[in-house]
Amino acid sequence: MPQLSLNNLFPKSTLLTKLCITGLDHLLGISQLNRLYENSALKGLTKEAFAARFVEVFELEIKSPLDLPMRIPQSGAAIVVANHPYGGIEGVIIASLLSSSRNDVKILANQALKIIPELADFFIFTNPLASGAKGNAQSLRTCKAHLDKGGLLVLFPAGRVSYPNCDDQVTDHQWNRMVGSLAANTKAPIIPCFISGQNSNLFYLMGKIYFRFRMLLLIKEMLKSKGRIVEITLGQPISFPPFLEKVQMTTDIARLLTYLQAPEYQYQWSTYQTPVLLPLASPQLAENLQAEISQLPHEQYLLRYKHFEVYYASRAQCPLVIEEIRRLREENFRLFDEGSGLPQDGDAFDDTYTHLFVYDSQTKAIIGAYRMGQTDNLMARGDIAPLYLSRMFDFSGEFINQVQPCLEMGRSFVIASHQRSFHGLLLLFKGIGAFVCKFPRYRTLYGTVSLSKQYTPLSVILIEQFLVTSSPQVKAKKPFDLKVPADIQHYLANHPNDIEVLELLVKQIEPDGKGLPVLVKQYHQLGARFYCVGIDPNFADTPGLLLSVDLPKAPERLLKLYLGQGADAYRQKHNG
């Protein structure tokens, strides 16, 4: 009896049945696989040696990150979830890769793989084609027990090989909820794993005729895989937070993160001629700054917190203060690869816009600023050109900046030494609140949040897809235009665009684990509407997320935080 044969799965069958099964072995390619098995010194090897030898025999070239072992916890329970592009070789490849780091690897696999006895100890067998099949519940319990003992579990949650969807994109079947269930019950982190590649066109054609034909061709597809280049990418381990209580959502996020590892989505920013960084302008003398600020009209003093004071001024009123703000802008923008390279960050709009800034009276230094465009004043002649963002976006006559007084917000910064403390950004927003209380005709803030190129393009795609609600009233002159992974759209078609999920995804995508930009979260809390992402050619080709906030409709808690005692009167004026 051949070592690899379907007959081994039916030891008590009749002679006639054995003859029929032998014929099936020839038809399915199992006999050919057995010859390869017998002629390649695979028989009797340990599971680890078999997996390694299998890769050699099939001349598979495995491409994986150099830090792959570092992505796998060296001990403790963990769940590796992977797509299933081939239906056979990927399980052996994963076993070979992971067993070099850990000796407790278990893979939930199709019971058909019982025909390879050397690999049996790697597997927890199941019947993926029948959810209620006998033994499947026991398989799930075995998986949980393995994790409870601190083991490493590998799941192919689709349960079947990938196939073309309605858009002819080869992708997995819907993933089994066991991913979310096991993660919830064992608190084991999930490690997304994307395996590149696909089977032959004939394989997919036969599957379209009848889906079970794919199963019949799997061994022949395995035999065709000799000499393949297989690229495997692992994401960072992720422990799902408590707010993800739904098993299906956890499963779908794990699937999304798996597909976002695909090499085709690891976009790079287009080449931008990084400017030569000239030395920064010299700081202004502290006594000169203090002298200009002390001469401002009292009504331009907005608030005080300890030794921090917030003011607004024009450039004509405080030329040296604005020079210092321009210098500080450049210094801080360079930290995020957004600087102009010039000694200062500034343009002609500094002459016409209002500058709101936080002054530390103790150190006699400016710690942060915002540039505000009062649209009714700037557009007094009916021309939109005096608005900075008109160079970045095409606004129709129905956009809010042309139908009511607005504040166009931009060029914000908080100096590096204050970015980790709450008061810098808080004081800027409280300053905005005090300003609109003085000038309550402004109910709308709009502007862009810069999405630094220190974020990957994929993170910017996620931010755009989760947050943007497009409008015919505005479009970017130079749009952010990259192919959106279909899996993002599929996820959002089935789940709400929760900003906490977005934060989770961005943290997993970003190599340094950073989350969303602080201003994005700040404006989202205020109830911002996000319109589109545009590239700012006047700001190092940085993507900017256009948004607006209808302040009177902001959450009452935040309105009182930022507007203080004037919040009720302001809201009453606008909301009646």
C-alpha cells in the first residue's frame, strides 16, 4: 500500500473500494505526490525536518521579513491568522518558519492532511467544509486548550482555499468567527499573516463550474507549486481592547489587518525633493516679545492659566512676535518632515490672517500658535483668492466659507517641549473658544489637519476611508489618489466607521506604533465633518484632511471646556 493514499483514511474498506480509491489517487495526483514522497527521503522524518525538507524538495523560495522571529512571542499563547491562497503548501511553509522559533506550534488543518503521518503532530484536524461536522466542536476545544497551555496556534480561518469573488479578485471566503471567539476566551494576541500568491487559472475556472472541484485539484496545484516564490508578511501582535466585544467584529478586523499586510499595499510616498535645510532664523529677544505683547489692546488678551497667557494679534501689531511664530513653525514642522527648509515658515497670508498664540510669561517665550482666517473680512470683495486653502481646494459657491462667516484654521503648532503635556493644545482651543465668544458671528471652523509623511500612505488611506464623507461642494486640486484595498471597503460595508477601530488599525500599520494625529481626534470629538484629503504643494506636498466643525452643535461638555462661561450664551445665540 502506498504511504500517501486516500486508502489510509479508510482502513476497513472492501477490496473493490480500495481499487476505486487507488484510481482516485491517480486522478487527484496523490499517486504522483507519493512517488515524490518516496524518492525524496521524506519518509520517517520528524515533523520539523519534514517541513524543512518539503520546502527544499519543492524548491520553494520563501521571502519573509528579517525580523520575522521577533514578530512571534517567544513564549505564551498567541494566534497566527493567515489567508489561504494555495490550499496546501502554505501550511507546511508556516510550520517550517514558526517551528524554528517555537516548538509548540499547532495548526488547525483539514483532516485530509492525515495522509501525511510525519506532519500529524503539527495539526489539529477539522472538517472545514461542514461547520456542524462530527469532531469540529472537539477541534475547537483542543485549540482553546492549546492556547490555555501557552501554545502557538495557526489558523486559516477561511477554512478553504481562496477563490475569485464577484469582482474577480482572488480572496478568502468569509472567515470563521472562531478567531474572535478564541481571542476573547483566551486573551491571546492575534498575529496577522499575509501569504502572497495564487493558484492556476484552471483551478479557479473549475471552481466556478462547481466549488468542490477546487478541493479535487488541490494536490495537483501543490505539485505545480515547485519553484514558487512565496512571500510571507507578518504584522505586529495585537491584543484586542475591551471595547471590541463583538466576536464577528474582532474576526473581521483580524482579516482586514491580514490583507493590509499585502506587499501591493505597502505604498511609498512619491519622491519629493527634500529641501536643503537652511539654519533657522535667530530667536527674537525675549524683552522685545514681551514689549510687543504688553502693548496689545486689552480686548486681545483672551485668557490665562497659571503663567500661560493667550492672545490674538495681526502681524502689523506684533511684527516680532509673528517673526518668532514663523521661526517656531519651521522648527517644529521639521520634526514631522513638513518644513520648508527655509529659516522660517511663512507666506503672504501671515499679513492678512489673525494669529492666536500662547505666551509663557515665566520664560517669556511662545509655546504654540494657530493661524485663523476671518473669511468675512478676507472675502469682503467677494474673491476667494485671499483664502489660503483656495490654493489647495476648489470650493463651490455653496461651501460654508462662502455662505457664512467662518474661521479658516491652519499652521498650528505646539513646541516640542510642551507636546506631551495637555495644556499647550488645550490652551489653543480655549483661546479659539474665547475668540468666538468675543465674535459670536463665527459658528464654523474649517481647515486642514496635516497628515505627516511620517505616516505611511496606507494609514492615510485608512483615515480617509474611515472619516471622509465626500461633498460635491469641494474637491482637492491635487487629490490623494492611491488604490484603496478592497478589504477596507468590505469591512466598512459591514461595520461602523468607529474612530477607536481606526486608531487600532493605524497603530498596527505604523512601524513605530503611533496612533492618529492628535488634531484629528480633537476635531472628531467636536463633531467634525471630514470632506477629502488633498496634497498641499505649498507645504512639502503634505496630505491635508479638510474638515469643518459647527461649534454650536459640538458636545456640551467640550463646548463648556473650550468656551467656558460664554458657552451657554454662544449656544443660545446660534441654536435659540
